Amino acid sequence: MALLTVLPALLLLLLLSASASAAGPAPEGRSVIAVSESGMMHLDTSGELIAWRRQVSRRWNDWHVATNPRNGTICWVQAHDDNGENAVLRCALIASLNDTWDLPQPPEISLNWMDALAFDWLNENWHFTAKELHSGLRFSYVCSYVFDRCVVVTEAFTYKEFYAAYDIPNRLLFQIATDGSGRYKLQVLNLDGTGLRELPTNLTYPTSLAVDPVQRHVYVLHRPKAHRRPSFRPLPPSIDFEIHQVNYDGENAKMIAVRNERWRILDRRVKYLGSIDVIDGDIFVIWDDQTTVSSVSASDGTVEDLVAGAVRRQALPALANVENLLGLRIVSPETQPEQVQNACEDAGCQHLCIPTAVNGIAGATCFCPEGQDLAELTCHKKYPAYAVVAGADSLQAVDLQTEQVVEILSGLNNVTDLEFFWAGDEEYLL
Ligand SMILES: *[C@@H]1O[C@H](CO)[C@@H](O)[C@H](O)[C@H]1NC(C)=O
Ligand SMILES: *[C@@H]1O[C@H](CO)[C@@H](O)[C@H](O)[C@H]1NC(C)=O
Ligand SMILES: *[C@@H]1O[C@H](CO)[C@@H](O)[C@H](O)[C@H]1NC(C)=O
Ligand SMILES: *[C@@H]1O[C@H](CO)[C@@H](O)[C@H](O)[C@H]1NC(C)=O
């Protein structure tokens, strides 16, 4: 079964000249945003609090945040008080997290059931993967910064859990999906939805996925064994949570670190809730106890707890007794592409453009709104509204909706050739 199909909306791939990225300046101010059910904390890499924002996240999926370290902003999924309403992205400055502004809601796309969210500073695009509740399908979307233009890039069907992680600098989307047999597959595709391939891995029970765009490694937070029916057999007192690493080709798999955790049983069900993010070999992880944030070195596996049930020197109840951590994101300029030529600026796309990097070559892909096709950089209705019928001495148009026939030209002598081209929205000419 096809797990993923590329919509026919993408047609043009402009390959522009290669722009090899030079090594950038050393990153300044790498830090971590950790979200719990009661708020959002901004920590430095030693665990000291930089900023805190009280913010109630009621649903697990609500924690998703995307940072733009290039201009110091962060945006997160802000669910409506009324659960049925669509969420919005709320933004603030990363340094203070205090003054906020909301972005417009995307039309007809729900932000509520998010798997992954990322911002591309280069062309100011949002990339996100979200579940459509009634169909259960996962779609990957790209939208403009204020959500006035959105397109579906991929559609994925999955039977069980689904994990996604964006590598914006290398223009890749990684995902873990299950097939009908319940087997987990690690896949990678280009940000414009092309080039889907599977990486050879043996995933047993992943609980979180992250990618390191600098060292080009995939990280999976993982539990090795199934304990599917805890009500029918005695549980061991604890379980191992492992951090696994593979490179972008799925090779050189290795385990970086392991932590033994007590079971977490919520609502009489065993829950596995971890979160991981990585930049340049610096791993940050929320373990399954949901009270510990650790930094882990990919090179030697050393683990240092930054938050262990409490944020250091903080007396506020939510910080002195940290619980129900949901997820984390690293803030670092390296999560965004370096300022290189934005191939979209020259691509001349009419609707939406995605900068790409296929085999290291910078390019751009133009997309049209759903129901429209791309022809010579402009978008046209996918199905022609009219058929043109040429007889030997007349030219007629048939409206395909109403089947009405209109004579356009008559008294022609001997039509032998018909040229057909677009001009404006749906025009044709002889
Ligand atoms: C940050 O960047 C976005 C998109 O590039 C822009 O729209 C927004 O105004 C910027 N915010 C600040 C505070 O500069
Ligand atoms: C937001 O935080 C900044 C820096 O910490 C501070 O100067 C400012 O007064 C705060 N604004 C509000 C509305 O709290
Ligand atoms: C997966 O596991 C099988 C059996 O243990 C092993 O032969 C194979 O090499 C593993 N593949 C990878 C990519 O690790
Ligand atoms: C129409 O044009 C074709 C090709 O030029 C020619 O063979 C044919 O005789 C013409 N018919 C009439 C009715 O002029």
C-alpha cells in the first residue's frame, strides 16, 4: 500500500546553481524551551531559568513549538478554550516569553492535532504535520507566515503512532510510521514531498524522534520491549528508555544512552511520554517520568540532569515542583538555514514556493492551491472548464458543466491546426 502520495500540484522543480554552505559562525546562545502542562520554561544549557510563562496545555498535542532564533521569536500551538475550535499559533520573543501576538488561523486546516511544527526562516514558511480527526490521515502542510496561502505536500496513512521531525537546513522531513503489520518504518523525504525513501532500521517501540541537521543524525527515543497488556501480566518494576542514533542513510546504528524508568501509569494505562531534540551532537531529552530534563552528549553518552523535579533556585510552585513535562525544543541558529540565496526569490512562483536542496543543490518548488495545476509558473484550474471543438469551418466551445455549446468563430475555411494556450485565468485562443 502506498503510504504516501505526492499531490499532483507540484510540477516544477527549478534547479539553480549549487550554493555550498560555508561553515557558519559559532552559535551564540544555545538554549532550551521545555513545555509542561502548566507552562513554558526557557532554560540555558546548564538548567538555569531564563524566562517562564504560565500557560495551560490541556492536550498532549498542544505542546508543539517552533522557534525562529534568527529574529528571536517563538510560536506555539495555542488551543482554544472551546475544544472544538481550531487552534492558532501564538508568538512571543524567546528571551522573555511575555508579550504575545496571534497569527491568523489557517483556513480549513486544523492545527489541533499536530505531530511536528517547524519554521523556515529562508522563505518564511511554516511546515507542519497534523492529523485530520475525521479521516485519521496525517497531512504535511506548508503555509506562508500569516497562513494566507497553504498547500498539502504529502498525505500519509498510518495505523498507529506517528512521529515526525523537520530538518529545515537540509530541507528534509523524517517520519516514523507503521504499516498494516504494525512494523515501524523510518522514512525521509524532501520538504516539497518528493524523494520518499525508507531507511533500514530495526525500530521496536519508538516514543520520540529528532534530527541533528549539523551532524546529520537521526535520534529515536526508544523502549526495547513490548508490554502491551499490562493488565494481564505482571509488569517489571521499571523499563529502559534508550536513545538510538543512526546517520541519514540509516547506517551506523548505535545506542547513545539508556535510562531506567519506573512505569508511569495514567488513567490505568501505561503511557510512554518522552521528548528529544538534538543539535550538533548536544542531545536534550525529557525522560518518561515527565519531571526530568537532561542533556546528553552524543560523543560519550554522558548524561547531566538540568531539571530533576525542580528548576534550580526557583520558588514558584510550578517550577519548584516540575511535573507533566510534555516536550522540548532547542533554540539555536543552527536549526535554521544560513542566509544563503533564497531560490524562491528567483523562481517566480505564483502561489507558494518551497526552497529545496536535492543532492546538495539549492532549488525551489512551486505549488498551486488544491484543484489547480501549475503551467509556466502560474496556477490554473485543474480540470478544463471548456472543451474546444473545431470543425472544418467553425470553432465551438462546450461548457463541460452545462454541456452548452457556444460558437466562437464561424465561416472559417479549412481549420487544420489548433493552438491552445492559457492567458489569464481560463482563457484559450486559436
Ligand atoms: C520574525 O520573523 C517573522 C517572519 O520572518 C516576521 O514576520 C516577524 O515580524 C519577526 N518578528 C520580530 C519580532 O521581528
Ligand atoms: C517582558 O519581559 C521584559 C524582559 O524580561 C521586561 O522588560 C518587560 O517589562 C516584560 N513585559 C511585561 C508586559 O511583563
Ligand atoms: C535488524 O535486525 C536483524 C536481526 O537481528 C539484523 O540481521 C539486521 O542487520 C538489523 N538491521 C539493521 C539495519 O540494524
Ligand atoms: C484543407 O487543407 C488541406 C491541407 O492543407 C488540403 O489537403 C485540403 O484539400 C483542404 N480542403 C479544403 C476543402 O480546402
